[in-house]
Amino acid sequence: MTTLSIVLVLALLLVVFGLLFRLQILTSIFSGSSNREVGVSNRVNAILFMVFLIGGGAWFAWSFVENFDRMNPPIASVHGLATDKMFWGSMAVLGVAFVLTQVLLFWYSYRYQHKDNRRAFFFPHNNKIEVIWTLIPAIVMAALVFAGWKEWTRITGPAPKDAVVLEIMGKQFNWLVRYPGRDQKLGVVNYRLIDAVNEFGFDLSDQNGVDDFTAGEIHVPKGHPVLLRIRSRDVLHSVYMPNFRVQMYAVPGMPTKFWFTPTKTTDEMRAQTGNPNFTYELACNQICGRGHFAMKMSIIVDEPDDYVAWFTKQKSFSEQNPEVLASFKQKSDKLVDKAPATPAAAAVVTPTAAKASL
Amino acid sequence: MAANFPTQEQVQGGIGATEPGHDHAHHDEHHEQGFLSKYVFSTDHKYIAKQFLITGIFWAIIGGALSSLFRLQLGWPEATLEWLKPLLGKWIEAGKLNPEFYLALVTMHGTIMVFFVLTAGLSGTFSNFLIPLQIGARDMASGFMNMLSYWFFFGSSVVMFASLFIETGPAAAGWTIYPPLSALPQAIAGSGAGQTLWLVSMALFIISQLLGGVNYITTVINLRTQGMSMSKLPLTIWAFFLTAILGLLSFPVLFSAALLLIFDRSFGTSFFLSDIYIAGQALPNTGGSPILFQHLFWFLGHPEVYIVIMPAMGMVSEILATNARKPVFGYRAMIGSLLGISLLSFIVWAHHMFVTGMNPFLGSVFMFLTLIIAVPSAVKVFNWLATLWRGNIRFTTAMLFSIGFVSLFIAGGLTGIVLGNAALDIQLHNTYFVVAHFHLVMGSSAFFGLWAGVYHWFPKMFGRMMDEKLGYLHFWLTFAGVYLVFLPMHYVGIAGFPRRYYAWTGFDTFSQFADLNKFISVAAIIAFLGQFIFIFNFFYSIWRGRRATENPWNSTTLEWTTPVIPGHGNWPGDIPAVHRWPYDYSKPGAEEDFIPQTVPYSQTQSSNLPYEKEME
């Protein structure tokens, strides 16, 4: 019944619009305005351009100021401070160009609207002006590019040697994280070894991997460079950490990396934002399928001491899954005929080792 | 869809326009052949242009409707969409939109708008319609190839449209169809039959583009009328000409990418696949690179955005000059900047890939090249502004849309300078900032160019005028709508909201802006509904519009010297010769405020400039 009445109302509205439209045509024919080349509507449109400029400009300014605080995700990395400064710096330069050109566009439209007694100014070209307004954007562009290029090379340059290393692997539809353990070396992984238990595809015949541990959330120490080693095991994903201004694709078959230095612990950020539940988040930012919008992992920035304490508490993957380790031992036993297998050093990570990793 | 257009004859009959070589009595039902060759398999460029236009309008409605559907989801993530069940069927699960279908919606919206509307609908319509008319040719170099171009496009449209209805849904890996997602049906259902149809459709589409492009280029080079040197061409023709060259050089690369993807999907090759464990299974593919696909895709993909925008630039230049009653400022600089943009557009593609793991040094190179392309774009904007300065402006609907085009092109173009900066792109890549940027600079602007073109050349297409008042309403509604949708979208993007998200409710980081997203959705849906004003106006005016005169805008270019409805061969008698450039508006000393290109200098002695005296 409601559907029927909605349809009826819509149909009636259409009829009304149709009648108004016919009426408009008929009046314009009778008033003779359809024969005039430039009529009243020319003036109306010119005025509307001014209204649009002033009204639209005011709305833009108001909405920008109104939303400014919400649109800046709090920054918590060293390079993020620099890029944010550059972003708003560039936006200010572009904002000037935007306002200037839009005001001229709308003002000229209004100012030079048709007048019966005026003739347009025949002005086909002027080389001097054209050279000037080719050079000005070229110079501004050069400055912006140069600043951007310097920052880009710094960000993408090699990570400091003492950086904390961790590996993030994207899969449909969550993130897996692996730390190198006490030896500071990530062990070999092989996608053919992946199964429900061995999600990373650990190849535990590689000694470097025996002390590697996985984690349900990312912990990083404040004030210390962190090197993310990034891979994917199925489709493209993108490691996106808005608060750290970090983004890098996870590409199957091609490991990528990104390094950054966190500047504020989670607790400090909770105090700063006044939000007791504030959490740094890792999101996927490259379309990857049904669950793309839900690929989330929490990141916790600790004080260095807390980070070490957390690090030492972790148990290695091989220790948690002795049967996986055993299967590799069996294989290597078979391969190396009765050769004495090296004892698996699935030792608990010691506090000193974790400290050494910093 | 678009093929049938039997009433043009009535319009012609009603007006009594002269159409040489046509005997209307031959066109009755008993002559199937005649009907088919006139209305369906026509080789007349003007007819093919209308076929492209109407097919484009059809696709624009579909593409816009799809965006309204996903804006419903984004604006009201908690609402029940059960009421859409009669339309969407099984894609509504327990009152919710299926997340994979959401991705299919954004994928198809992008594909349809970029390729089917703004490439085929825009360039296909106006290159076809205007090239022969404005250069003074009887038709395209090859009418038959031109006909094939439309029918390959039609075939491609049928395949793409059919893919909307198949059981596993249409392609859903984004319009950029990055593998491995697009290569593996295990990864997303849309990568099954839907993606196959997508690739087949695009292959047909590329054939259509190449047939058209070869034709446009040949026609412009070979069939210009007497006196029509390259330096006397209207800017529209320069734009179409360079667009066709861009398409001819870049579309084959997309074809190769599609072909390799087909091999990977169906024949077990590993061009783009490596080290994949999916759906409980390790795939045998090794050695491929998903990044290779991105290079191939964007080698077309970036020139593509200029393929979309350059015809609009050309038409806007023409319309601004005509209605400001002033020569376009810096004619040669306008051609130069078009050339610069065309050249540079081939060497900036990797700015779409700064954070894909590509070598950062390569990123630096592409950042430099990308920001250079802003210079010719800036020159164009300044020249458009200078064209308005001290003009005597008539606000026809086409003029309104042209001014709107300039405004949107500035608004969207400027943020490109931020995105082209690799260091800033780290944070902004794939966020709504990018979505806002390209929707303004290539989406809305190109659409405005398309509307400007339709309103301006409608009289020449159909012999009638579109209703101006409805046009004004359409313009102001759309202009306001576009800004209301895409300005707030920048805020959402600066806050880091990722694109192609079904909902942001799972993240604390993206917990704000539910209100803005609702606002954007409302504005988008109203702006979409407003387009039906245009559609009504368009079809109503074809049959009932006010009758047009030969040259309703007092314009200088050749198409306005043809009869009200030009017939086969365009000019009843000899093709007119051209004596001057196309922008002699308001020339001092001239009687009228425009001098058509066909008027020799000997007839305008009072207005000739010193260097023109010797040409009298």
C-alpha cells in the first residue's frame, strides 16, 4: 500500500513537472523571450556565478575549519612529522592558486557578461604574459618536487643497521606477524610448506628460523627505527598504518620493506588524544577480496623497556609446535643418512638477547 | 539500445532541410536493406557519432546507478537494504549488501565510466561528429572501418552488460584488475566468469578504439579541405587528433596485458603469479610479477586519463571562445600545451605505483616527470581565464558547462600536484583523497566537457535546440552537486580512509566522518537523479525541441556552414575552402562580431590586420 502511494506521488510529481515545463515554454514564446538572442537569463546566470563563488566559498571555508581537527590523524613517526608539514605546506601554496584562479574565473564570468552595447576585446595572444605564466608554475613545481624528492630519498633509503626487524605477511583476510627471535635473523620460509598450523611456511631445517616467533599484535619500541619486511602469500595487500604515515604493498613473490621510527607510545597517544581506548591500527589498503575492509591488526608502541619485557616473554614457533619441528627433523634424518642432527636450539629468548636486538 | 533512430527523418521532413542524394520514398518497410544501412549499419560519421552518444548515455545511467547503490552502503552502513532485493536478488543477504558484490559495484562503476562513457561516449561521439565537419571533409577516411568501430564497441558493451547478470557476479577486482586477485577465482567469485567476460569485452573495446583512432588520424592528416592547414584547425580537432594518437599507442599495451592475464588465468602460465598459497593449496606458479602487470596497465592507464580529458579540453576551448565572443587566448600555446601533455602522458605512468615496492629511484624519476605535466595544464587554465577576460559572455548552457569544466579542472588538478609527490603519496595512496582528486579532474570535468559538447552541437546533430531553462537547472544542480560530493571527500581522504572499503566501522582510526559520508551519499544520489533532467531534455528536444537555424551560436567554424541537418557528404554543393583561423571573433573593424573561416580576406578589408593585408 505504501509502495503504491509512493509510486502515485512520484507519478503526480512528474505530471506537475511536465506541466510546469510546458508552461515555461509557452510563456517564453508569448513573451517573445525565445526570440531574443541574449535575454534576462543571461544576467541571472551571471549573478548565480557570483552567488556560487561567495556562497560556495563560504561553505568550503566553514566546512574545512569545522572538520580540520578530525581530518588529521595524530602523527606518531619521525618522517610523518616531516611529510605532514610538507603536505600542509603544499596545500597552502595550492590553496592560493585555487582561490586566485576560481575568483578570477567567476568574477570574469560575472563582470564580462553580455552587454548589448559592448564588444569583446580582440586579444588573441601576448607572448610576454604567456612566458611569465609558464615560468611561474614551473618554478613553484620545481620547488615542490625538490622538497618531495629529498624527503622521499630519506624515507626510502636504507634502514639503520640497528633497526628492530619484523615481518608482516598479508593473507586473505588477516595479517600474520613474525619476529626474528634472539638470533636477529628471520629464518627461511617457503610458501609450499604452508598449512593450517604452519601459516608462515616455516622451513625449520633452517636454523635461523627455529627461534622465530609469531605474534597476534605488533609491538614496537618507541624512539627506535623499525624495519618492516613485508610479504603476501596470496593476492596483493597493502600495509597501511595511517598514524605512522607508513604504506607499502605486500606482493606475492616479491618481498618489500619500509622503515620508520615511532615517536609516541600507545599510552602517550591515549593521553594526548584523551581517548583511553586509542590503538594504533594496521589496515589493508589494496583491494584483496571479500574481507578487505576488515583486515585489521593492532600496533602497540612500548617504552623500550616494556618492549624488551614483552619480547622475552614470547615463545618461539618451533617450541609451540614441536610436531612441526619434529617433521623437519624426520625429513632431514631421512635426507642425511643417519647423520647426527643438530639439536634444535629452541631456547627461550633471554632478556639479554632481546636487549641486544635493540 | 542505440542503434535505432527512425525519427530523424521526421525531423528532417518537418524542417524541410535539403539533404542531397536522399529520396525519402525509398525508406519504407519494404526495403530492409536501405533501413539497415541507414539506421543500423550506417557508415555516415554523423550517424555513428549519434550511436556512440546514445550508447554512452545508456552506460552513464548504468554507471551512475551503480554508484548510487554503493553510496547507499557507505552512507548508511547499518541500514537494511532489504528493499533492494527485487532489484539485486541474492546479492542482498539478510538485508545486507554482499561485500563481494559491493566490490563488483565499484569495479563496474569505474570500468563503465572510464571506458564506456568517457572514452567511447565522449571521444567516440565528438571525434566522429566533428572531425569531418570541422576540417571540411565529406566523411571519415574509411566509413566502413568507422562502422566496424561502433559495432565492436556495441559487441563489447553487450558482453560487459551480460557480465552484470551472471551467477558469480561481474568482475570485482577493481577497475585496474590487478592480479593475482583478478587471476584467481579462488580469491574472489568475480574473478571467475565475470572477469573472463570483462577481458573479452575489453579486447573488443580496444579493437573498436584502434579502428576509430586510425580513422581519426588518417582523416585529419589527409582530408582537410582547401586552405585548412594544421595551424588553422579548431582546437577541438587538435585535441581529437592527439587523443587518437595517444589511444593508438597505448591501448595495444593494455591489450597485451589483458592477453597475458588471459594466459595466466586459463593456460597455466605465470606472467603475473608467483609464490601463492590460496584456498588451502599452494599454486605451482613461480617467477611471475604482479608489478609487471601494473606497469603494463598504467602504460595505458595514465594516457587514458588524458584520452578522457583532452577532447573535453578541446571542446571547452571552442565553446569558451564562441560564447565569450573572443578569440581563444594563445592559440599556439594551447596547441603546444596539448602536445606537451600528450608527450608527457606516456612517461608518468609509474606515479600510480610509488608504494608498490617499485625501486624508489624509479619513483623519484616519475615524480619529476609527473610534476612537469602540471605546467602545460596550468598554461591551459590561464589561457582559458584570459579568453574570458574582457569578453562579451553569453551564458548558453554549453558555456555554463564549459566554465564549470574549468572550475572543476582547477579544483581536481591542483591536488594532483600533492599526489604526484612520492613522499606525500605514501599516506594518501589509495585513500579517498585520490578518489576525490580523479573524480574532479577527469571524471566530473570530462563529464562537463561532454555535456558542454552535447548542448553546443545538439542543433547540428538533430536540427533542434535543447531547452535552455532545463539546461540551466541541470547545470546548477550538477555543478553544486559535484562540489558537495567531492570537496568533503578530500577531508575523508586526508583522514586516511581507504577506498574500496565496504564499511569503516571496524577501525577506530576511521570512526569519525560517518556524518560526512552520509552527506556525500545524499549529495551524490540527488546529483545522479538530477541527470534525468538532462535525459528528458535530450530526448524531448530531439523530437519536440525548438527548430534550429544553420548557425545558432554565430560561430566561425566549418560545421556551421552546412545545412540545418547535414546529409550524406555534409555539404550539398562543393566543400567550402578555408581562408582564416577559426577564432576571428569581435575583430576590430569587422561588421559582425564573428567572421567564419570561409570568408576570404578580400571581403574583410576593413578588419584585416597588417600582416593579413598581403593575403587579400
